[in-house]
Amino acid sequence: MRSRLREGFTLIELLVVIAIIAILIGLLLPAVQKVREAANRMKCSNNMKQIALANMNYEGIHGTFVPGVSRTGCCWGTWMIPILPYMEQDNMFRIYTNFGGNDTTGSRYAGGGNAQVTNKRLPTFLCPSDSAKNWLNSASYTTHNYVLNAGNSNLYQVSTPVGCANGSTVGANGCVTFGGAPFGWYEDPATLAAGGDASPPNYSGSSPNLALGRSRPMAEILDGTSNTLCVSEVITSPRGGDDIRGFTWWGGAAGFVTYQTPNNSAATDVMTGGGCGPTTVPNFPCTTTSTGTLPRMQLARSRHSGGVNVALCDGSVRHVTNTISIITWRAMGSAQGGETLGNDF
């Protein structure tokens, strides 16, 4: 016995031990990954709840939800700015200047002191299942994962396809009519009807029904706050670069619509005015060209397995599976559709 101990393990015995350890690691790794993903999903849900509750606190003081984008569109602030004081970021809010400015007087999202805000990555706006990146691979222009609900059709908040008739909010006869939304975006039907792109800034602000990003009172959510989406996830480009998805300081990337179901690998994000990176999963299809058939839109995406986290306008949070029916998903996106939600919600 003593002689055997002095000799140590044989090669075969050592290989058997290594094989057993490898098998154990192989069995344990999926369990560890599941635990890690569960923790990430919980953290993500908590982040979204904070955003939804901050929006409700904003409404309690101002009488409306936060604006989706500023009245001048893409580049002079999104909902990310006015919600900051309600997310314990009052100092950042005070630094940001000229929310809703224009080309003449505005400093846009990265000019002057505003860069101190848009260059800062805020953990509460990040899903831990995704990886933090910068737009354009620069040291600035941080990206985030949470966006607000612009409705069931497109970011122009009109029917899809544009100008279609005899449809419904869930897409009867192939026409998805805009059913209202808790947050205003690129509302400009007159420009669309004339064949133009509705995203350029509207400096006049002459009508609250045409002003970009118009703040909506809670009373306009006729479907009920517990039946209407407030916040969803989007992904950031795995390569950064010019893919603008996740750059929520910019209007076209700060909202989502429920025109297509979550994580739909065949559905396209239409990032008009921005840029697209690789167009394959896990980055999902993307184009910068808006058409009447496929107008400007961004869809719900996540790095979670099987679905996306969402927050409702009452502050509650749920995990929605990728298999949710398109009828139920579009109904959840509308605020005034009057639909009855399916059992898959």
C-alpha cells in the first residue's frame, strides 16, 4: 500500500478523474447559466419597473406622461431627458440644455454640456443580458436597452401600410390602424399624406395634435393602464459601429411599436435617418429606408431566452414570450383600441 502511494496515480486513473471532472462541469454549466440568466432577467425587470414608476411620478406632477421625443424630433432630446429627475439623476437633467431646440439655437444631444449627459452610461437603463457599447465605437454616445411604447403601427403613428383603410388595430384586412399610444412620437399625418418623411423637426409647434412627441395625459389611455405597454427592451448592436439601435438619446431609437411580435427574426427594424449594422440574428434585420408599406419603426428585442421583459403603464412588469399572438401583441401596444386581450398575455 505504501509503495502504491509513493508511485502516485497511473495515467489511466488520471484520465478517468479528468473525464469525471469534465462531465461534472458539463452538467453544472447549464445550471449556472440558468441561474445567471434568471438574475439578469430579475435585474432587467427591476430597471423597467423603475422607469415605469418614474413616468407615473412625472404624470402625477405634470399631468401627462413624458414626451417620447422633444417637439423638434430626432436630436434635441428624447424621453430620456425629462425622466432623469425621477430616476435620481437630477444633476444630469440640470446639465442638459435646450431640450426641444432647433438648428438655429440648439446644441443637439452631444453639443456643449449635453455631451456630459449623452456620454454617460446609466446602469438603470441597461439590461445585464446585453453588453454595453458605444454608438460609432467612439468614447462617447452611449447606448441603452429600454424604449417607450409608440403604439401598434409605426413611429409616424399612422396606419400601416400608410393610407390603408378598412383595417383595425390588430390588422384586419392587412391594414393595421393606429390605435393611440401612451407616448407621442413623429405625429405628422399632413407631411405623410404629401409624400414626405414625417421625421424632420416641426419647429412651429402650432398644433398640439401635430407637435412631435406630444405628451399624453393618462386619461387618453382608454384601454386601461394595466392593459397598455409602457416600456420594452431593444438590443444594441453586437459590433457597435454605425448601427444606431440602442442609441436612445436619438428619437428614432428611443421608441418601439408592436407591429411585429418580440424577437421576430423575419421582421425588420426601420431606422430612417440612422444607420444599420449586420442584419443577421442575433442582431436582427435592419434598414434605413422607410416606405409606405414598411414605415419607420423599431421592434421589441432582447437577449433573454424566449421573450422580452415589458412594463405596463400601471408600473407592473411581465415577461412576454416570443410566441405571443400578433393580435394580442398589437392590442397591448394600442392605448385606445378597445380590444380584449387574449389568454396568451
